[in-house]
Amino acid sequence: MARLAGIPGSLRKASFNRMLIAAAKHVTPPGSEFDILSIDDVPLFNEDEERALGSPAAVTRLRAQIRAADGIVISTPEYNGGVPGVLKNALDWLSRPVEGEGSVVSGKPVAMMGATPGGLGTALSQVAWLPTLRNLRLQLWVGGGIFTLSRAGAELTDGRLSDAKLAQLTDFIEGFVRHIDS
């Protein structure tokens, strides 16, 4: 079975996207693993610092976690109709080749989902991610459609999804695991 790496794209501790990643971990099929990764301590990318000091410890840790994963689940917020800067920054770091290997994200299957208090879910953010995902050679899984959680405040109560959305999320994660295992 698959080993998934889940990345919440928000730094806020009580963010809807952290709750959505936690729910995804909860519905991961038996025999599969789901590790929730943190981008909280990833510094802003600066090539001068990278050349002088190498990769920061937080980035080295994140690279190892992504390397060990069979697939990535990203839960993206939508900020002003676009992508969150902190998540883009983390992917910029992960895309950098290190000595002896290329980018750890290149070729990895990725499932994109997201939660927002607004009515459109994260549809605009997910579309805005497409050029970046293509450029990084991430293999976007679209077999399960897109998973968006609009009006997240009403759908998430005490960090738990409504039954209808939990069933949709279960189908989404199980489909991604089947894709990776095939």
C-alpha cells in the first residue's frame, strides 16, 4: 500500500486546510500510511543563502519526507484567488536539486484539495497551481476530480467533517491510493 505525505498549505494552527489534511489521514485505507508534514519552519527561499549555507535543516527534513513518500496530498488555501505564498515557497525549495539527486518532487504523484470559508471552494487556487505543478513535473492525479471544501466553517465542526463530505474525502483518498498502487 501507499505511503502518502500530506502538506497543509497554511501556517495557521486552526486552519481549515490543516483540519482537512488531518481528516485525509483519518480516512487513509488500512495498510497505507499518511504522514502530515510541516512547512511552518521553512525559511523564504534565497539562493545566496542556499549557496553559502546549503539547505536549511527544515528543508532537508522536508526533502527526506517527500523522498520517502509514494505520493503527495496538498491541501491548499485560496488567497485572493491564487496560491498561498508559504506553500509555493516550500515547493520552490523542494524543486531544487541537491548533490547526487535532482528534485525530490519531480515525477511524484500529487492529489490537490483545499478548504475555504468562501463559496467557490479552492477552485481558483487549484487552477492557479497547474503551471507550477507542470513545471515541477509533479504528476497531478485527476482521476478523482478535484476536492474542494467550500463554506468550510459549516462543513467542519470541531475539526470533523460532515458525513457527506467525509464520504467524498474517503472516496478521493482511496482513489489516489489505488492510483499509486496501480
